[in-house]
Amino acid sequence: MNRTIAVTGSASGIGATLAALLTERGDTVIGVDLADADVVADLASPEGRAAAVRAIAERADGRLDGLVTCAGTSIPGPAMVRVNYFGSTELATGLQPLLAASSDGRVVLVGSISGTQPSYAPLVEALLADDEQQALERADEVVVAAGHPSQIYPSTKSALAQWARRTCVAPGWADAGIPVNVVAPGVVLTPMTTALVADPQMKQVMDAAVPMPLHGYAPPAAPAALAAWLVSAENTHVTGQVVYVDGGAEATLRSADHF
């Protein structure tokens, strides 16, 4: 059966790889990005997110079978809060009626292994409260509290995983047959990481922060393949899960008694 799936961040990286994979298997993909996409929208603003929801709804014709939110940024600053978190949660919430109209609606959010790393609790709390202005203010505090903005990214990814965990069993989701899951990659070889990997000093930092003993850095196809299955009709019972595609980084960094 032909399925209609919206993919944000579809113009490059994991999103572009996933869009190609879904198209190859016969799905109709509604790509969303800043340019070179079916829906051109800026997910860094509430207005851009609302416009994206409307445009997807127009193309979906009353039913959306899946949403995968690959759009994100690793550049420290407000865009991390706006795109990495609200660019996923607001689209999922806005498109919930269309997903519920499908017999097999699915949501996959792209998180990160960074979500397991130190975060700034006040920022995570503001994100989970869906208070964007307060979250931006708390993000500004991170620089003062931590001396640098490095905790903003893991805070957005930690909050995204927690949002998925609470949302997947909330009214309108599991009871509407909509699984909500997170794919959490380690270091993926995309345009976003090219400069970091090319810098020997930064590569050393990344190797220490995200050790990947199984096959090293991942190609975009690795997380894309998992997202493709999680958003498929075949996934009937997996929900609320954060699945690490990280070459063993999470298992290396967190002790076995974590569970």
C-alpha cells in the first residue's frame, strides 16, 4: 500500500537519504526543508512550523501515514531550541489529526546519543513545559552556568526523548494507533559533521565523547534504515523507545546497571 510520509530536513543528510529510501520502496514523500523541498518552511519560528503543518496537510489530502523529523542544527544558539525541539514536537502535535486519520500513522523523531550526556535541567524543564520563550531564556543561561553553550544540544535531545516517552501513551496517540519513537544516532557522516571530522583536534574530542567500536562513524543510511522501519506499517507495537544507532557508544558510556 502506498503510504504518504512527511520528512523534515529532507534536502540533506539523514533526511535526504531517508526520503530516497522511502521513495524507492513506493511511498510518497513530502519533503520539508529551508530550500529544495516540497514544502519550504523555516522550522525555527512558530509561524514557519504552522505554515509547514498547513502545507503538509494540503499535500496529504486528509491522511498522513508517517512523520519523521530529521531537521536539526548543531550550531550552538537559539536555533537548537527552536528547530531541534519545537521543530519536531510542534509538527507532530499539529499533524496528529492527520496521523490519526490513517490506519497506520507513525511518528519518528531524530534524537542523538548526546541526549545521554550532561544537560541543563532548567532548559529541559522549560522545553517539556512547551514554553519556547522560557526555553530560549534558559538556553542563554547555559552560557553563564556552564561557561559555554555545549549543554544546549544535549538538553534539546534529552527533552525530545522525554517528550516522546510521555506522548506515546498520552490520549490521542497510542489509543489512536500511533507509535512515537526516537532514533538516536552517534556520529553520522553528513554535511553537518564534515568540518568536525576533518579537524583532527575535533575528531579526537568526538571520539572520546562518542566512542563507536562497531564500524566507527555511521553513514546516513544506518539511522535512515531504522527510521524507515519504525515509520512503516510493520511497526505495530514498538513505541516510546529511544533506539541508539551509535556503533556501541551508549553501551560504552553508560554502565550495564543503567537498566
